[in-house]
Amino acid sequence: MPKPQYAYVLPPHKVEYGLEVAVSDLAIDPQAQRTLSEPRAQRMSDNLVIEAIGLIIVSQRDDGKKYIVDGQHRKRACELAGITTVKAEVHYGLTLAQEASLFLIKNRESHKPRPIDEYHVGLTGGVPLFVDTDRVLKDHSLTLGSTSTNGVGAVSGVLRITERWGADTLDRTLTVAEEAWGRTAETWDGMLLGGIGQFLGRFGGEIDDQELAKRLLESGSALAWRAEILSQSSRGGFNNSGTGSRVTTAFKLVAHAWNRRRRPANRIEI
């Protein structure tokens, strides 16, 4: 099954480095920024080392205003500390979507934003990974950010399914989970969705989704599945530990449920 490629792309554009800009001139677009944490900004201000602030990443838009792409907490820390100017890396001629891509690129190798903030910024920028994920969630009448009957809390896990296996696999994953366990908060557990998504991503062409849902239910409720995954992981089952490996444990349990009572020739080999 082909894997989609979701890349953050920027066009060639003018960039100036190390420009001295007034802190008061730096604007913030809430559509394209993570949520500001005032306590975090205060902690930064209390321990601020001016020489280590680094460059604030700025987009100068066509109206001449300078909008922060990355560095709003440093900007706020400077305000609290009474610092009036900072050095900036200024990008020119970017659209809002391209500003969002720049934010995601800059944060890929540094202090990462919260997954839900990254998600909202990606949506604002029209980044395909986030737009495709949002479309599938809406098709299932689900929101992303907190776990509930109609909400999925595993932001990174859901995005990982789309990024690695594609939006169609995420759609199938959510459908199988709901058919197996109904519409409950436990159904949308990140480990369960990750395991089903990995199984469908790798072997989807060989799998009947309704049969898979039936076999998952035969093996227990979503709550029972979650308990078994945690139990396997905690005692070193499948030589795994940690969040990613709990998804791997879930994947192997899904494969085991699918293979149960099948002839060897019809089993999925993992």
C-alpha cells in the first residue's frame, strides 16, 4: 500500500537575519501560534539571559506589520523584563499557510509545540497532513484534543496514522474501532487506534474490515483490550516498553485476534 508523503514546503523568498526590531512592533496572529503560557513566559523572564535569546522568527506581511512565527514566549519574556528590542530573522512575502509551514519546520528539531497546538496551526495553514486528518475526523463526527465519547485525545497517534499510512487508513481504523466497541471514550484510546491503524496500514489489502471488527470484539471490550496491552507492556511482552511500543503491542494483539482459528495458509505473518 503506497504511503503518502506530507512535507512542509516553502517557496524561495527573501530572508534577512539579525535585524534589530522593536518588541512593541512584533504582532501575534492567534490563528498561527500555539497558546501563550503566561507562567512559562514569566519563568523565562525571571531567568532571562539577553545574549541567549536568539533570533525571533518573524514574517513581514504585505501591510508592513511584523508577525511572530516562532518566539512569542521570548517576546513576552522580553516585555516582562523591560527589554525593548530583539534580533529577528525576518521572512518576506509569505502567505498565512506558508507561515504555518515555517512554524512547523522551525519546531521540528527544537522545542516542539503541544500536539494540539501543532494541529491547529497546521489546519490554519492548510497543511495537507492536518487537513486530511481533520476531514476524516469530521466524517466520523469526532473532535481532536480530549478523550470522550465524541473526542480523541491521542493527537500525535491519530496524526501518525495519517502521516504513515494515509487518510484512508485512518478512516478505516475509526470505522473498525466503532463497529467493534461502539461509540465510547475507551474506543478512541490511542493505543487501540494505533494498533489497528498499523495493522490496516500494513495488511489492509488482505483484510475485511467488518470481519476484523467482529474478531476484535470477540477478544474483549475496548477497556479489556487496553488493560491487556498495558499488562503485556509492563511485563515486557513482545520486548516492548513506552508509548510507541505499546502501539506495537496493540498491533501484534490485533494480528493475533485476526489469525485466531485461521488455517496457517490464511494467517497474516508479522
